Amino acid sequence: MKKHLMFAVAVLLAGLGGGACAQDFPARPVSLLVPYPAGAASDITARAVQGPISQSLGVQVVVENLGGANGALGANRVLNAKADGYTLFQGSPNELILAGLTNKAVAYKPDDFQFVAPVATSPYVVITRAGLGAADVDELLALAHQRGVPLTYGSGGAGSMIHLISEALAQRTGVKLTHIPYRGGAPLITDLAGGQIDFAIVPYQANYEDMRREGRLKIIGTLNRERLPALPDVPSVQESANLKDFNYTIWTAYLVKKGTPADAVQKLHRAVQASLRDPAARKTLEAQGKILFPPQSLAEGQAFYAEQTASLAELVRRSGFRGE
């Protein structure tokens, strides 16, 4: 009888201990994984919110960069980790949704992730090398029609959102383009500024304006519905004769592996939301042209994620892309 009683007490204490551990999340540093190289727009976002999220959680948040395979390498790192909340993923449509739709080697699906909170959307801008000779998007298309050799454009990889948008542009206008894939935005912009490729459609960053003033590249349009406050002299495609309603933005959000304890998800959700109220973080993100999401519940975020998954499947269909 005494042995049975001692065993029952041990089981009860073990259960209480387990509950205490769950409630103590986070008890150690949290990894914030960015699936692109340092220096790109996604990296700037992570480092803007890193401090406020750390402060909210009460532990250090460490930014890690792992580029490659259109973000799928980083996504797989998260899915191969424990579902314990200690690996927070900074995701976008590229790796979360499009990778599985455009690359047969990618085995994961969008619902392998638990949506924690959205951060911001980024407007796309059309950038050309300085000497290309196109002042706006219509002139770029006219040049593409006239040239005997297709214009070259860069993207973050085959099946990335930039690639699909560019292919949708080619399908809509009948121009011939040559795709040059990169591992991330930073090396793409380096080659564009160096004249190695002709143009790219990329999420806006404030340093592009600096490079434009220096004469290293040209910003000739935005895919936003209206002109960007940061670029009041750059026309929207709504003003184009050929691309009205060709409007696209890209969003950034935080996610964890599906199966992460609800308590950890809630704490991460609150921490991300708190970071978006931080004045310094907001100033940094808005200076990059990002449009911050208003507060959302976990259920609202998951509904947004489901809607985006369906919408981007339609973009893949419209682009005519066939993955391998």
C-alpha cells in the first residue's frame, strides 16, 4: 500500500512539474529564423522587431539567416526542430505557400505551420539597371518588344513570388524575358546595380532610393495601387497603359511548427503584436515602405493564411509555371 501511495505521489509531482515547465515558456533564448541572407528586406524586418520581441518574452531572441531553395531550406529547418516554440519562423508566401506549389521536391504544406501573427506587407517596385533606357513600365515593355534578345530579370529563385509575377507580366503583355535566379534579394540588387541583369520586381527598401540618387539603378514603377509616399515621383502601374490592375504586394508573418503548445503560441503572438506597437520598430519598418498589419487574433491570422494560400494557387495557375 505504501509503495502504491509513493508511486501515486511521484506521478502527481511529475505532472505538476511538467505543467510548470510548460507555463515557464520561454525558459531559454528563442531562435528567429529568416530564410534569406543577411542584408535583404526580410533581414531588416527581423532585426527591427528582434529587440521588442525579446523584451516582451523576457529572453533573448537570436536572428538566424539561412538562405537557399527559395526559402525552403529555412522552412525545413523549422519543421525539423521540436514543436516547442523555441524556433520562430519569419515567413512569406514564397517559402510557406509557393514552394510547395512550384517545387515537387518540397514535401511540406502550408498547414504544417501554425500562424502566429502577421507583421507587414511590402509594395513591389520595378527596378532597372541604370543604362537600360526605360523611364517607366510602359517603356520597359516597349523595349522588351523591340529587342532581338530577351531582357533579363532576377528573382529569389524559380517559383518565387517575384518569378511568378514576372512570368505573369510576360504572359499578359507577350514579351520575352530571361529569368536569372538568385539566393536572395541582396545579391540580386548587387548584380542589378552592376549592370549584370536588366531589371527586377522586388519589395521596396529605403536604400534603393539612395542607389537611385547615386545613379546606380532606376526605379521606374510600383505595383501598388497608388504611388508610394516614399517615392512620390514614381508612377504606379495603375497609371500604365498596359498594366492597369497588375497590383501585387508581399506580406511577412511569424509562424511556428504545427503542434506547438497553445500557451507558447499565445505568448509569441502577444510578443509579436507588442513589437508592432514599439515606436522604434514601427519607424524602422515604415521607413522601408512597409504597411503594418493592424492587431489580429490568432483565429483571424489563420483565416488570412488560408485565404492567401488559395489566392496564390491561382497566381501559379495564371503564370503558367510548371514546377519540376
